Amino acid sequence: MTTPLAPAALAQLFDEARSIHRFTDRPVTPATLQQLYELLKWGPTGFNAQPARYLFITTPEAKARLAPALSSGNRDKTLAAPVNVVIAFDSRFHEHLPSQFPAYDAKGFFDGAPDWIEPTARTNATLQAGYLFLAARALGLDVGPMSGFKPDLIDAAFFADGRFKSILLANLGYGERTGLTERGPRLAFADVAQVL
């Protein structure tokens, strides 16, 4: 991986990408969602833990279960999106580590240090959410991530056994780009970074 991406690819992923709040009626197929996962799964995580779990909500019945957890400012746009994805973490992700990270007894580490399970799961699942957003953009989808929801209500509606804990919600689809507001500013390199 020594060749930088072409400027057009970088623009699609970063420079011209936007958080989208309105989507066209074009459906997102199950095959596209599968392809999305097949890309994002290769993003690195600590211990190769892969704690994120993805719930793709597409049907009116599932959206009705989601609706009570949404803030009033996010409800209409979320229910109108072709796909809503709940990103959660698996509180027992470490049970998969013997096959996913066989070079070291990482499962034994977490069994012996249970206070590390949730922070590790939450951090790495959040990282995987970023991979999902970039994979979606790479496939020509638009993304509207949000935190305006009540995780406890989502967990009660969809993850009642308590194993998965929701951390992020995003809308996916093909964006309606007419009437977009001006893109928000970003901090400069000098404001956020040091090189020592």
C-alpha cells in the first residue's frame, strides 16, 4: 500500500463528503450492505477484537421500534432514510479472541481483567463505526451519523438480552444534495496537532 489514492477518490471519502440529512428514494440493497461490511471488516482494531455489531434497520416495522429512542430533532429525517444502522458493541467480544487473535491469550487477559472489557469494546467499536462511514462513502453511499438518541431505549427494543450496547446511530442512502447548507469549518492542523 504505497500508492496514494487518486484525488477523486480522496475527494469522495473526505474533501467533498458531507453529513447528509435527506436521501433520495433509491434503495440500498442487501447486497450493498453486505459489501459495506466486507470492506469495513478489514479496518484494524486492538487485539483484532472486532467488537462492533451492526443492526441495519430498513422495514417500517423496525423503524417503528426505533422511533421512540430518537430525539425530536432527529426523528423525521431518521425515519425517512432508506437505512438506519445502529452500531453497538458486543460485551462478550473477547469470547471470539482465541480464533481472531491466536498469537496471545487475549481472552484470558480480559477474563482476568473484566474492567477492561467495556472500555476496549466501546473504543474499538467506535473505531469500526468510522470504518463503516468511510466504506459507505467508498461505495457511493452517503452517511448521516448522529448521537441524538437514547441508547437504553434502543437496547431495550433490539438487544433485550443485554449483550450488545448501542453507541452510535447513522442514516445511510443516496443523498439528496440540493439545498445543502454550507459545510462547517474544520480546525487547522496547528490547532490540533504537534510534531515532536
